[in-house]
Amino acid sequence: MKEFRVCPTCGYGRGFHVSFSKGDPGFSILFICPECGSAFDLSIAEDRLQDIRPENRGRFRSYP
């Protein structure tokens, strides 16, 4: 598969919204179809996200 763009549930073909689910370690990245709401976990995890609490908003971190 070259890209994951078309929803296998409803056929919507314009991409997905992204959601992050707290896991161990880090966060799982979930893809949600904006048309039907189906969620897909492609087993992609990210451990470089920082907590954005109200006191931390506006502070940005860049990654290499």
C-alpha cells in the first residue's frame, strides 16, 4: 500500500483526521474517517509529544 487515503468502511477518499491515544510508551496515532467516523489504528506510536496544559500553551518545540 502506497498511501492510506480511502476509508475501507465507507469509501471516502479525501484522507483522515488524526487522534492521539495515550498508551505505553507514548501515544498511538489513530486515523478517523471524517465521513463515517470509523477509526483505524495502524500501529504507529509517537513518544516525542509533549503535554500541552494551559500553562504550556504557546510554547512550541521543534523536532529534527
